[in-house]
Amino acid sequence: MEKSVSIMPCLDMQNARVVKGVHFVDIRDAGDPVECAKAYCQAGADELALLDITATVENRPTMLEVVKNVAEATTVPFTVGGGISDVASAAAVLKAGADKVSTSSAAFRKPEIIKDMLAELGPEKVTVAIDVDVNESLPSGYEVYIDGGRTATGTDAIEWAKKVDGFGVQVILPTSKAGDGAQTGFDLPVIRAMASSCSATIVASGGAGKLEHFYEAVEAGATVLLAASVFHFGMIRIGDLKEYLSGRGLQVK
């Protein structure tokens, strides 16, 4: 059976600008979020993600004004994450025009938030993001990190993904801290382990550097392919990526 995949550029945002780092640090500017969003919609993106990368650490909500402006400019489903700590902050982001919210640190600290969001907002509106890094001492070899990758939790990443999946979450977005911005390829063992143990859609995130990396992620079980650096800095065009994936027998939107 042909797998249907979608391409999701991610706008990491800091101080209302799109930025991109490596391993969650060494941040550099990549443009205006509204202009980036428009350009990606025109280039053929299937979905967009906007991540307010310092909202949680600065202990503030997502910048709703930016969400509103980006929502007005986008023509594809649009997921917003960063600083979403409860149903009220999630609802405010949806009201500002996002199609979905993504929650990570708050969801980990208080898993009942996930259940509340699913009940109040609907399962199609909620993505749970999981930042992971290698930790050989855990059963799966991967540990959950929170606070934008700053805080180790001691929790096994695959076990946490299974728990989230059990709540009825439809989309899980694991990002490899080691892979983030490094352009060395997605963390395939993480994708494989989550895809094989969860019924949720798995988003590949963190590490895309060339066309083959996207195909490898689909082979591992991801159906949404998220990337930032390669798109922001013009190394890979969305049209070329779609052509490459269709050439490998995948169904692209």
C-alpha cells in the first residue's frame, strides 16, 4: 500500500522572528513569520508548525498576535506550540486562528492536561510533542527532555509516548535533541519505536539534511515530515522534495 505523507515546515519563533538553532542552541535569524508562512504555502507545504521556543522557559503564553497574523496568511492546517500549559491557553491559540495546538513540557508535568484538552477541544486539535535524547541507561535508550530541551526528566521516551497514545492523542511529534538542526538525518530508531508501539500519527522532526533523510523517516514509520533549516535556508525546495518522494513510490499531497 502506498503511504500518504505530508510536508510540514516548522517556524521556530523567538521575539516574534523566525529563528533556527542547532541542538536547540546557537540561534540565528531566519525571517519574518508571516512572510515565511506565505512563502511556504505558495511553495506547496501541506501543513505548517509555529513553535514559540522560549515561551515555556520565559514562563509566558504564546504570542497570540503573531499567531493571528500567521493564521491570516496561511492556506494550510497550522499547528502552534510553545507556552501551551492548560486548556485556556490552548483555546486562546485556537481562537487566534491555529488549527491545532502542540503541548510538551506542561503535558509531561501534568498529564491530566492532555486528557482535559482532548475532552474540551477534541482529539483532532491536540498534538503532543516529545523532545528526546539518547540515554543508554533507559530501556529504550531514549529519555524525555522538557523546557525546550534543557531539562532531563529520567523518563523513558518510548514509555511516555505509549502513555500519551493511550490517552487518545492522534499526533505525536518526537524531536531528537541530537538531530535538531544538525542535518545528519532524523533519529530513525525513535520514529521506528514510536510508530510500532503507538497508533498515533508520528511526525519526523529534528535532523533533516538531504532528500534521502525524508524517505528514510517514512520507511521508519513517520507520515508527517517536519523540517526547518533545509527549507528556511533554501537547501531543499518543497516541490523538489515532493517530486523525489513520489519518485520513490510515496503518495504526496
